[in-house]
Amino acid sequence: PLAGSCFALIDGGGQALAPRCDINGGADDGVILLPDIAVGEYTLRETRRPSADYEPAPDVGVEIIENITADVEVENRLRNGRILIRKTDPNGTPLAGACFDIVGDAAGESCTDATGTLVFSGLAPSIYRVVETAAPPGFLGGPALDPITVRPGSTTTVDVVNEPVPPPPDSGSIQVRKFFCPVGPGGGGITFVDSSNPDGGGLARTAGCTFGDAAFVLDGPSGPIEFRTGSGGRFQTTLETGDYVLTELATGSSEALTVSVNTLTTVVVVNYVEPEGEEPATIDVVKYTCAPGFQGRVWLDFAEFCRSDETLTNNVGFRLSGALSARRVTGDAGIGGVTQFAGLPAGDYRLREETPLGAVAVYAFCGLDPASPNGRAVGDALTLRLAAGQTVTCHWFNVPEDLTGNTGAITVYKYACPVTVPPRSFDWYGRCDPQGQGVRFSLSVLDRDQFVPVVTGATDGDGILRFTRLQPGAYQLTELDATWCHAESDNVNRDGNLIVEAGERASVWIFDCVGAKNPPNTGAGPMWANESRESEVESRESGVRGRPQGCGVWGAGCWGRFPSPPYRPTSDFRHSTFDFQLSWRNAS
């Protein structure tokens, strides 16, 4: 049986009668009794699911007969999930035409599109094996993929890098870097800086500029090649030697260049962009609250399971600072869950949510296209760079903790630090980054005089692991594949054991000292993602305890009582920075 549901009977007039939750009976065991019901026909409706992992149960017709208890079985099915594959070359350029297949599903292969992405949808929660069946043209096959775990209602992201095919002995290569640079009126134009041209190899003025996407054609001995630099502003390929002409399609400007044997020819293309006018920019904020404990990570998850009229949330404050400062509250203009910052001059802004109590995770997705935002942030704040006249929409999602009146939860935030022996004054939150997906932990509960294993779990792509619906008691947390060097919690006892209380969440911040060059192979993916280094912190006066170095288990005498550190993050992680003027930064 599944614990934690709530039900009500709906009469013929649509009125909800006898609402009752599993916990009302005291056992919270998946068996719910609705007593003293008048004789008649009703619809039994589930008003709360066992957890956000499950689809809502369908309504069930029930006939109540005098002096007879009607037994009704209600089934909740786990939500389906997805696998998102992101294929790039070693420089991060998306690769189209890479094909993959899920072993044993008989559905055949699918291939990455022009953005280098591929989504396998409608997958039942399970562990899958995915193989690359065809590499992109000009590239070697990718590495073998580890088994991929799909969680209910969530998308598992897998990054795959293909190395280029080794060049022939008589070939060379070219790299194109694309910059956009703001300039004053009258200073616009385009410049090519070509390393193969003795008269054109000076230094490009790129201070204050951003990488960006542009389309080019490269015409040479084997005919024209069309390509884009992508949002990272980079393209690189191997070519036969000879003379070429590089043309930017948007401007028609060209540069003659030479590719020599065993030589990398680098061409820096700089567009100097004049201001387009003083038309103000706008930020639209749309606020949603997901089901408690929702495990989504990417836009597809939140758009499908959290974005609806019922989840729009009013009375949540947002603060904007930058060239103009303001505070708005969702619903303040009479539109549910929506607020707007209008009349903004172009520039950099910091947008922060006044996060409601009880939110265990905060996600924001921003972009110029409200239906398909291409920027993602985790935490209560982000930075936007706005150009004149732009309207950026930010969809903001809060995930409440999945708590009941008689159970609690533990949330683990996992970090990796570029040190091996940290000094006493080491800035754990400023120097360390979320470690990412696949770091495994086991949780054990104290039963009389010994700890008994309860559950094993792994962090998601943001380095977060949630243990929910836990019975109150003392727990040990163990990292399975490594030994952490520092940890903090807001609820431990004098023996160093984690304490779970009914209706409360205990938070744990775990840090591994992996060094700058040789991180452990935990399956967590890249350690040093291109994240903002800025961290939002608040004073914490009590309840947070540190720990000695070299312990892999929280509890069992490994922990002592240590002074409280002065700060901890206000939400999951440091805030992200997005640039809407020319390209995105720090967006996943």
C-alpha cells in the first residue's frame, strides 16, 4: 500500500464530502476509512497523491449501502520520465547527427538535432542502457555510457563528447571565434583578425565583449562549407591545405585565409554593435508552486507537470536591483501568478525571489521566447543582461518539501572543492561548486542500539538528494564512493547523528576535497561547470555544526560538536548569470 494520500467523496451536486487523509487514522499505512457516509452513489476522488512521483488516480464510482463498508482499491502509477542527451565536440560545440538507441526497447534509434540534443520521452522509471549507434560525420564514436537512471516525472541529462577523427597527415585546421562588442554611435562595423595573414594578425579589441552565434560559409578547394559558431562563439574543424575565403552571411563581409599543414589557423570575427535606441526593456515574472517533493530538473519537466492555472501563485515578492531598483508581488496587476518590471534601461540586473517558507528547491527558466526559455537557474537569485527593447520572461518554480504531520525529511546538498587540505579559513560556499549527478549516499536509522539501513539514493544533476517521508528518529548518512572532508547540518544531536522530526526538514551540506586536477570518478560529471562564483548567504546564528576532516559517515561517533559557521546559502546554490543581449551565460 502507498501511504500519504487524501480522498473525498463527491456527491451528485459536486460537493466534496468527508475529506480524509491517510494520516488522520494515525497509521499512515495506505488504508483510509471514511466513516458515517449516507447511503447513496458518490465519486471517490483523490485530493492528494502519495507523492509528486505519482500520477493522480482516476475517479472511482462508489455506491454506499446501509451497514456495509465499501472496499475500494485505488492505484497510483509512477510518472514517466525522460533521457536528454547533449552531444558536443571537445570545445562544447553542439553536434547534430549523433544517433542513439535504448537497448531492448525495440523502438529503434534517434539522432541529435541541430542543437546537439535528443530526448527519449515516455520512459517508465527504471535503469536504462543507451548506446551510440552512429557518430556525427567527422567524429569518432563517443565513450560507452553508464547505465542511466530515470526518475519519476524527471529528466536525466547525459552529456556526451565526441573527439574529431584524426586529421590526415597533409591537413590543417581552422578555428573561428565570434564576438559581439557594444560601441558608441558611429563605431559599428566588423573586423577579422586572421592568424594566417601576416598583415592581419593583430589583437582584436574584445574587452567587455561576449561570445555569440553567427552563420558563415567557408569556400575552399573542396567547395563551400556552411557552419554556425553557436552560443559559445566557437567553430573548429580539420581541412585540407589551401586557400579559403570566410564569409559572414549576415553582413556579407569576407576574409581570405590560408590553411597550412599541421597548423591551426585562428580567425577572430568581431562585430562592433551600436546601440539600437533607448526603448526600455521589460521582465515578466510568472510564478508557480509545484507538488511537494517534485523531482523535475529541466524545462520540459516543469512545463509538463508544474505549469498550469492551478499552480500559479500570488503574493510572492520579487526584488530587482541594477540600473533601476524595484519590488513587485505576483498577482499585483490582477493576473494570477504574474508580475512585471517595465520601463527598464538596458544593462545588468539582479532578480531575487523572496522565497516562501517551506520551499526546498527553487528553479527559474528565463528567455526571450516565453514558450521555450533557454536559460536555467537554481536558487533564489539570478542576473540578467538586458538590451534595449527586450522582453524577457522568467518562469519561477518553488518545490515545497514533501512532509506529513508524522514524518520528516533530509535534503543533501553535495559540493566538490578544488583543494586537498583546506585551511581553517577556507570559504566552503565561495570556493566549492555543486558536484552534480550520481553521488551515492546510504541512510540508516537508529533502531534500539544499532543503525539499520533504510534507503540508498544518488544526487541529481544539481547535486541535490532528497530523502522524504522519514519516520522521526536519529539517522546516519554515508557517502558510498568517496570520503567527504567537511559537512554541516541544521539538525544533529550531541553524538553527531542527524535528527529527523515530524513535519520538519533536516538539511545537510556535504563537501568533498577533490583537488584541482584529479577529481574522483563518482559518476557526477564535470566538476567545474561554468557557474557564477557569487553566493547568496545569510547569517545563521545557531543549529549548524561542522565536522572533522576525513569522515565518510555522519554519526557513529564520527561527529563532535563544533562552532557554528557564520553563513550558509539562502537556497540551493549560488545564483546564475544570463546575458540576453548577445548570448547566454551559465545556462544549462
